[in-house]
Amino acid sequence: MGKRKNTVLLFSKVPETGLVKTRLTVLKDGIFPPEMAKYLYHCMLFDVVEIISAALADLAAQAQRDGTGDAYELVVSTTPASNVPAMEALFADAGQWPWPIRFIADEGASFDEHYNHAFRQCWDGGSDCILSMGADMPALTKRDIIFGFRQLQRLMDADAFPQGGIVLAPDQELGVSAIGWTRGTDFDHSGVYYCQDGLTVLPAYIKKAERQGLPALWLPPIPDVDTMADLYHNVTLVNALMYCAEFDDICPPWRTAEALDYMGLKEVRIMPNDLRDPREHIDV
């Protein structure tokens, strides 16, 4: 097998007050000032990029050991095009990053068109497979990225998967947190976003693949952060990851952990819950 170009396509807004994670703010149904949501998003973005970079470094090292010559790239796509210099400056001002980053702009009249435009730019740049995701996933791990590309590389086996196929990881709210496919796969995002046929994003992708007779390979769920409930869930995950990193090969979301601590969300506690099955025959 010849050298393959494997691309992580990360969709992200520039962190701007009042324009990111507004469902966590008093502008909608959250509790934080917009400035705080911007700060949190900024930290999540940088953590996600660092985690992806660490995974790509591991994958490139393995490719070198195996002699495959596989190449890995990280592309950050933002919108509008006028925001590309701002995104480039955001990362440049933070210092040296452990993996090269290419910045592009996605355009369109809908999410579908924006995502298709970004994918098309990567295909035009020589990508053989693309694994795409958003920047609001502080519980992302290196293993998620590595396994995602292992699954995509399985789909490049023309004997086993002559039509290619897709990979996808669900989120916690009926959607997907990562989606990708191979160059030889006749697939795009058209008709998926948002609930055009009453389907949420996860079943919309599956139905689209099913209609086209394409295989889909499962990736473990990766939760993102949109609502306050999502945020509370991710507090527990971030705390657990920070502790597990002491004993495992994990690139922890340390910026997000610091942001949550600053926001007063170092831990989450809830009232006792009595909404459970009867226990009279268990507790004696």
C-alpha cells in the first residue's frame, strides 16, 4: 500500500464573546456571562488541538516504524474567510504547537454546505481520508483519534470495502461528534443538518449511508458541550481524565480543567435520587 494522507478536519469558530457557547450563558438558558463562555471555549479549543496533535505524533511514529510512509495533517476550518487571520493569530500568539496546523475557511448557506466545502478543500489538497470533528470536546482522547484512523484505513482496503465507507462517533444528544470517510467514498453531508426529515444528525447519517449501500464503522461516543447538562457531565469527565493521566498515556485537557475551576465547577454534586427501582428485596 502506498503512502496515504490522513487528515483531521477540525471545525471551530474564533472564540468571540457572545458568539460561542451561548447556551451556557444568560443570553439563553445558561448561567454564565458571555465572556466566561468565550474563555471556556478558548480553553477547549486549545486542549482539543493539543490532544489531536499528540495523537498524530503517535500515529506518525508508528507509520515510520511500520515503513508505511503514511502522513498525517491537522486542518482547522473556520468561517467567514475574514476570520482565518484571527484564528491564525490566536494560535501563533500561544506559542509553538506540537503539530503543524493548516487553516482554511468554509463557506455556504447551510451547515451541510459549509462542511461539504471544507471536505472538498481537503480532498483537493490530496487527503485520502478525513476524520472531522468540533472543538468543544474536552473529553476527547488520543485513542479516539488513533482508532478513528485505524477504522478509516480499514475502509481503504478495496477488497473488503470496494465502495469505501464512513466512520462516526455519536455524541450524547442524538448527534455525532466525529464523522469521516475515505476519498473513494461517494458521500457528503447534504441533507443531514438539521432535522430536515425529522431525523437528528446520527440517524440522518446512518440512513444516508444505508440508502447508498455504504458500510459504516462505529467509533466510541465522544461527548461535546452545548448545554448546561452537557457541561456538568463534562466536568466529571475532565476531572477523571486529569486524575487518570497520572497513570496512563493520556493527553489531559488541563486548560479546560483550569477554566472549570475558575468558573466554580471544580466538581458536580447532585441531590440524592429516589427515582429508582424498588430495592426491598435487595437491601436487607
